[in-house]
Amino acid sequence: MSDSGNPEVHAEPTTFLRKWIFSVDHKIIGIQYYFLALIAVFIGLGLSVLMRLRLAWPNESWPLLEKIFPIGFDGGPMTPEFYLALMTMHGTIMVFFVLTTAPQGGFGNYFLPIQIGAHDMAFPVLNMLSFWVTFVSLGVMVAAFFVVGGAPISGWTAYAPLSALGEVAGPGLGAGQNLWIISIALFCLASLLGALNFITTVLNMRAKGMTLMKMPLTVWTWFTTAILALLSFPVLLAGGILLLLDRLGGTSFFIPGGLVVSDTIIEHSGGSPILWQHLFWFFGHPEVYIAILPGMGVASQLLSTFARKPIFGYRAMVVAIFAIGLLGFFVWGHHMFISGLSPLSALIFSVITLTIGVPSAIKTFNWLGTLWGGKIRFTTAMLYAIGFVSLFVSGGITGLFLGQTSIDVQLHDTYFPVAHFHMIMGVAALFGIFGGTYYWFPKMFGRMLNEWWGKFHFWITFIGVNAIFIPMHLMGIMGGLRRYAQSTEFKFLEPLQPYQEFVSIAAFITAAAQVIFLVNLFWSMFKGKKTSENPWESTTLEWTIPSPPPHDNFAGKIPVVHHGPYEYGVPGSPRDFVMQTDPPIDKNK
Amino acid sequence: MGSSLVSSKEGDQASYYSNEGGVTQSRKRNSRIGMWLALASISMMFTGFTSAYILGRGTNNLWQPINPPNYLWINTLVLLASSLTVELGRRATKASELKYWITVTCLLGITFLAGQLWTWNLLVNQGIYLAGNPHSSFFYLLTGVHGLHLFGGILALLYLTVRSWLFSSTLTQENTVLSTTALYWHFMDGLWIYLLILLFFWR
């Protein structure tokens, strides 16, 4: 039971700077993170559109683009190096600044304190620092485009020795790669501070009656995600420091001897490129669970609310969240099956990887169990939640293929893993963000998003992402190679070209459709239908306060919790839902 | 026990729960949990460095262990002493006692950091640099990162020292910054011992 009694609420800020820019209020910080992610996602989307252009029509000249990017389109068609730079930055920006930021930094910051009945996070000033360091980090990352040589070309995974050698190894690997590393290091620091905040807040600042097993599943996922971040980001930071030392300090942590690159003898010697892979992926695997877990929490929240049923198997869901988080630390080797791991370690990594399928399946069946027999309200948020489950299955199942060493040897570095991780991160996790947006927007802004345009956006996006990524699996099985700027060099890959074109066209349409979301978002902020405290008839604590919430969340009162988070359809209650703060129901009546 | 406001939202069921002692206790507990979490993440970073060290030692054929300059052992004693003094400061019952021990700790900490730089200087004079030899690379890396974290601790100690001299009545045993800094400082000490063992007894 927590030591409830929140540290006194910080005074309501009066100046513009303290209120909107350097705010310590978790709600403002949450919105700031959300908009940061929104900017990042459109940058990332733009990069992917350019990538798709090259893949579908590799030899085509684009005069307009040549005017904007003269070095990247030197002589007409996009150069392969530019493609790799786009690819690197697309991956980095999307994984870090969208998927690690919006669900956790955005919604987590805004709603975690409210959902547990607190006035704010445990460390409001640290919270503000976290956001601004993330902001600077994005700035540094984007700056990599504008230095001599441009953005790095080593992928979001920045494998050594390519990333460690400097300019001699290719464009963008000089100043661009340095900025990339610095940006990521800053991002690590910001994430660590944020994780500290989340964990301390959940452990120590829950309101009276809010026991751990009465917390909404969204809080459980934000909590577990924070633990993952706390323990995995430092290893990335360690790797980044070693990489920077190799590049600038003359060390050879990752650079082996005997390298001759671009007719230059590399003086470094003795290092191990595989060390980078271990360090990176020890972080990298928990990172992808950081990206998906909050979406799972949101899905549980939405499915329960809009099916008017308690979440099926709440306790199993909590255990599954922990199991996924814990197991996620022991599977990093499945990204390295072809790097020369011993068969024994490959076997261990493979078995543990497949084991993660168990808690994932439990969650999936429990979501279906929540829907079964429910009185479903098909709001936009609900469509996204159901879409999340669908895409989680589509994307997750192919993980089981890749988790088996024998199959992975064939599929590694093809489009198959690209399709897999896009399905699960680029789409399922994204649907979690969309669903959260449609659900919580009324609370954050006091107005409803337009439901009709929301549903239209959902259907185009849902069909679109399937059209983009399902064929990509086939391309991978056919042997289509990832990180190649074109498939046309190899005769055996010629059959791939029609697929590339189809995927690109589907991508353009789906990308264009996202403008609908953007317009809906901004228009509704100012002109949307005004809403009440609880438009969805939902049970958790954020729906007991005004929309938008007052500065200290609970208007001077701290809630006392009597019920679990998903009390829908409770016998003996006057309505089909019971708020967490409602008086206890007298079962003897 | 301080003020206790009661207001109800849903009839008589909800009650507002707040008191002065509760607020301070809660904030202190927040800081303690936060510091333990920070220490967990710092440990993970050094775990990453350790795995790099182990792998390097195992596979790098240029590995040539360097000999620790003798001054390093003296410096270690300095750091251990500072851990003792920070603990004495934390447990001090009188403001003057606290003031004395915190100042001594701060000075010892600065001495240690200066000592680390001196050790680096000794190595450079022997021709041992960051690059060239993997073991020396790790020496500079690990002592450097440790030193940076220690510097953060020194900043906290400086704050406490200044406060203890200027506002001695407000700095009491319960002060959250004091106990949190002491915890951090002990961890830095323990980390240093670990790094010494890694660098010079397991090479």
C-alpha cells in the first residue's frame, strides 16, 4: 500500500513561459511529447515516401527532387547512398521519436498520475527536463541532414565497423554519424529520467484505495515499460560512448584489424564488431517491447470500455505484461542468428523467443474474451483497438517464424523481417497511439474528434497498411533483400518489381490519408463538439474530472478508490458501469 | 497531525487525506526510490562496459594489461575515507558536527577527482594513452565515466556544504538531499572498488 499523501501541488503558473513552454505540469509535458512525436512521425513518413519512390522506380529521374536534394539525386535518379541515409533516419526517427515517445511520454505522462489519483508525477522538474532533452535530441538528429556528408547511412542499428570508421567509409559517416550518436545519447538520458519518474510515481503516489491490482492496465504497461527503459537504455548509452571513442578517441572497441576501406588502410585493430551487436541488441530488443506494451495497455482499456465488459482475466494480463517484459531481456540474440553465434546459444535464444509467444497469446485470447458477448460500441477508438489486436496477430505471428534459427537463416536481412517489424511496430503500435488519441482527446481538449472522419481514416489506414505489408512478407520469402536501394540488379529478383510498385502505390495512398487525421486533430481542437466529463461512460479516474482537467487534476480533492478499473455490467449497480470512485456496492441490498 | 481537510465528492465516502508529516515523508520516500532506480540504471551502464571488457579481454589479441600507478591505491583510501565521513555526516546529531563532516567529505571527494587526473597524468608520462592498448582504453574509459558520475556527487556535496555553513539550522538529519547524496556517494565508492578489481585483478 503506498504512503499516500501527495507532495503539495505546485502552484498554478501565471506567465506564458511557465505555463506553456517550461511547464512542470505533467499534462502540458504529455501534450508537448505528443506534438514532438507528431512532428517526428511526419518527418519519418516523408522519408519513407522518398524511399518507396526509389524502390519502385529505381532508375527514374525526379527533376523536382533533384532541385531540393542535388547531392542525393546527383545526375537524375536517387543515389543508393541517399537511399541508405533516408532509411537510417526513417528508422531512427520512427523508433525513437515516435514509438518510444508518444505512447509513454505522451499518454503516459498525461494520464498515469490521473489514473492513479495523484496531483502530478513524483519529480515534476525532472519531467520537464526529460522533455526538453528529448526535444534537443530530435534537433541534433535532424541536424545530421544538414552537415557536410549528410545523414549517416549505417541504419538505425548503426552496426560497427561501418559506423565506427568515420568519413572514409562513406557519406554521412563523418559529422552525420557523430550527431546521430550524440542525439541518441541525449535521448538515453531523457528516457532514463522519465523512467525514474514513472516508476517512483506508481510505487509511491497512488491514492487511497488504489492498490496495485486496482490499477488500470494502461498504468501497468507504462510501469513495466519504464522498468524496461531503465534497464536497457543505459546499455545503449554504454555502446554509444564506446562507439564515439572509437570514432574520435582512436580506440578499437569495435574495429577489427586488417581493414582496408576506400583504398585506405585503417590503423585500428583488435576490436570486435560483434560486441556492438550484443550491446545494441541487448537494448534493442527491450526497446521494441517498450514500443508495443503501452499499446497493449490502451487496447485493453478500449476493448473493455467499448464492449461494456470487464477485461477478461485482469490478473493474467498483469502477469503477461511482466512476463513479456522480463523475457524480452533474454532474447536479444535472435537478431544475431547469422552473426556466428554458437548453435547452443542460438538454441537458447530461440527457445526463449518462442516462449514470449505464450504471454502474448494469453493477452490476445483475453482481448477476444473481452469482446465475446459484449455490447460493442463501434466508436473510432474501438475500431482502432480491434485493429490493434488484428495487426498484433498478423505482425506477431511472423515473429515466431523468425524466432526459429533454421528459418531465420533464410529470412534474415530480407523483406520478411522488415514486414514483420513494420506490422507490429509501424502499424499495431501506431494503432495503439491512434486509439489512445480518439479515446483521450475529449479529456485533453474538452472536445470530441469527428467520428465520421475518424472512421474513414481508420478504414483507409487499416486496408492500406495491410496492402503495404502483407505483400512485403512474400517479397521476403522470394529473396528480396533489405537495405538495398533497388531489386533490379539481380535477375532472380526481377519478379519482385511489380510487388515493389504495388507496395509503393499503397504506401502513397495510405500516407496521404494521414492528412485526414491531422486535419481532424487540429480542427477538432478548436471547433470540435464540446464534451462532458465522461463521454465514453468509462470507469477509470480520468473520467471523474472535468475535460480538460484543472491544474491539480482533482480540483483540491484526492479520490478514494473503491472498485477495480473495469467494472462494467456489474450486477446490482444502477448503471452498466461502476466508476472506480463510486461508493462500494452493498451486495445485500 | 497537521491539517486534515475533509470534503466529499460522492456522499460521505470520499475523504481528502493530507497532513504535513505525510507530505514530507512522501517526498523523502520519492527521493529514496528515485535514487535507487538511478543507481540501478548506472549499474546497467557499467554492466554494458563490463561485458565489453570481458569480451575484449577474451578475444582481443592486442590486450596488454597495464600496471596501476601506485598513487591509485592512495586515492582509493581517500575515497573510502570520504564514504566514512559522509556517513558520519548523515548520522550527525548536531548541526556543527554535520557541517564539519560534510565539508571534509566534499574536500576528500575533490581530492579524489584531482588524484584521478594525476593518475592519468602519470600514465601519459609513461606513454600510455586512451588509444593503442585495449586495456588502457578501458582504464581511461572506466575511470573517466566513474569520475564524471562522482563529479555529479561532488556538486551535490558542494550544495550541502554551502547550506550547512550558511543555513545550519535548516539542515537536519532528516534532510532528503543529505541522505540521498550519501546513498549515491556510497554507491560511487563501491563502484570504484568493483572497477579496481575488474581492471587490475581480473585482466
